Amino acid sequence: MSSPAAATLARSASRLPHPGLRAYVESYLGYRYDVDEPGIHHGIPGTTLTVVLAIDRPIDVGWLGDEPSRGRYWTLASGLSVSPAAIYQDGCQHGITFGLTPFGARALLGMPAAPLSGQLVSLDQVVGLRAAALHDAVASAPGWPARFAALDRGLLALVAAQDRRRLVADRALTRAWQRLHAAGGRLAIAGLAREVGWSRRHLSQRFADEFGIGPKQTARLIRFGIARGLVVAGNRPLADIAHDCGFADQAHLTREWRELSGLPPIAWLEVERPFLQDAVEHT
């Protein structure tokens, strides 16, 4: 594996989506940075689907350690997974990325999150010609505010085009997903199943059919996401973070970090620090 790229992050920007999209879409992140040497940026898994609209040149990405999965995409959609991605960096990188909630998959893509689980596909394979129109509108807009506005319009149009009957997941699954998040991933699956009135086996199967991963994997990603935020903040010992996030000990946290990011926490933070700089917020 190549070493991660040295990079200088510049002219990045973030903004919340239109209010009509906030139940479905996380904050937009526009990025533009120069890479000094070719290498790999580690894309870590989380509890949102990933969408990328590349500008100037396609994104070069695959699953870490799986060279046959590597491809180049002007528009990328990827579902929930517990595998890290490898984003191959060389020269200027430029585009917009955002996360879709699993309920956003239904609202914008017209499908549950499950079919995209563990997949890296072009967005046009999911929404057809609308993907090209969305990409063209965003890529041709002059500057981040105009690009974010174009993204709002395009995503609102995707929502409007969907069959309203397909937008809502099963109420029990919605409740289970929300309970896991509210508990910070620290909720026994058997207890969660009792809450929604199902057996553990039935909950796990229905959950995976909707979201693409089971409740146990989802809880794992939630805990990891909370720990990641604390590690990036940089003001807590790893042992304390491990304890507060529900890991058995620091060694357990480190094992999880290796499996989900490809690197132990401190090494990951060191090589990813250039990509973690604060973006300028545009309202």
C-alpha cells in the first residue's frame, strides 16, 4: 500500500442543505486541495451513505486492500459498510461530498439503503439521467455558494420525482435506527428487539434488508463515529475516549480503528490531519 498523500487543503467550504432536505442529507462539504505526492486518503465508514460529485477530474476510489474494486467516477454513490475506502490522490482534488441518511436513500434515490451496501457505483446507475444534470449544474456553477444552491435545487427535484409511497421505511425500523443513535450505539440488540416487538433474529434480518447492515454493525459504527470526533478534537486521552464510547479498553478501540480505517488512531490522525481542516461555512 502506498503511504497516504501529503496534501494542502484550500478553499474548502461547508453548508447545511435546504431545510426541506435536512431529514435526508447531512452538511455539504466542498473541497479543493493539492496533493504534493501520490498516495492514499482513507475514507472511513459511517452511518450515512456517501455521495461525491467530482469537479475537474473523476475521483479514483476503491475498497482498501481490494484493488479490483478500484474505479474512477465523476459521480459516486456508496452505501453503508464496515470497510474503509481508499481514495487515490494525485494532483488537485476538487468536488462536493455529502452523506445521505438511510431515509434519504428512499427520498432521493427511490430505494432502501440496502442495495447500495458495500457498493461503489456511479450515481447515474441509481437515478439515471438526473445524475448527469445534477453534476453539470453543480460543476458549472461559479463558486461554492452557487454550487450549494445548485445542489439544493437538484436534490429537491429528486425528492419531488419520487413516488411518495416509497419514501417511508417501516416504523419499527425507523424507531430502531433512531434508538441506536440516541443511545450512542450502546444498546443491547435483544433489548432493542423487545422495544419494537420483534424477535432479535427478525429485527436483524429486517434491519439488514432495509439498511444493508445489521443493528450490531450499526451500533459499532455509531460508537466509532463518536470516538472519531473525540480523537479529532484532540483533548482527551485514548483510554478515556474508549471508556466513554463503550469500548472494553484502549486496546479494543485501537483494534476497531484499525479494522474500520486501516490504521491505528494516532497514525490515522497524523496522516489524515490535512483533510480534517475546518471548512469555511457558507450560509
